[in-house]
Amino acid sequence: QVQLVESGGGLVQPEGSLTLSCEISGFTMDHYPIAWFRQAPGKEREGVSCTSGRDGSRYYTEAVRGRFNISRDNVKKTVSLQMKNLKPEDPGVYYCATETTTNTRCWAIFSDSGFESFSSWGQGTQVTVSS
């Protein structure tokens, strides 16, 4: 019933830009955090960004801060991730996620195991960075 669907992935050259979208249904999204994670081949899933449902705060991990921008639209029920100046370390499968039954907060994305704090996930969208 809680559903998240990512879209917008694709192939982009280094220093290029992409915008990902997460379409949300099944819950009142303005009350809950929505996070973006990514996973590259052979690597653990890592937090990228998060927008808080409590106060609308936006969080970014160090690897993407200054290049990525997260925004939420509670009317359209979407969360977007605007990615600029993409780098070779940015490709992977990007997932949006949320947690609606516990007190998970956005700062969980800064933990190496932060993904375990989110129980509802989209199926991911592939981002490839190549010249």
C-alpha cells in the first residue's frame, strides 16, 4: 500500500545533469521522511539525501552536497533529486525510501547502516555516468 516509484535515470556524461523523481502513494507523505540512496556495483547501499516530514529540512551526505538538490511536493506527491556536475563515482541504482511505522529520521542516512532504518523502497532507477 505504501508505494514509491523512481524514474528519470539514464545515461549522462561527466559534469552533466539529471533529475530523478519519486512518485509516492499510499500514505500522507508530508508526515514522513523521504530519502534517496544509491548502490553501485560491488558497493554497499549509501545514503544520498533526505527531506524531513517533520520540518521540511533537507540533508545531504558529503559526497553529493553542493551538487545535488532534493525537493518535495506534497501536493503532487513527488520527491525529486536534481543532480548536477555528475562525477564518475555517482553512477548506480538510485532508490527512494521512507519509513512510516517507526521514528526513523533523516539523519539515519549518515550511518553506514542507515538503509536499515527505512522499510519502504522503490525498485530503483539506473544512473550511468560515462563519456
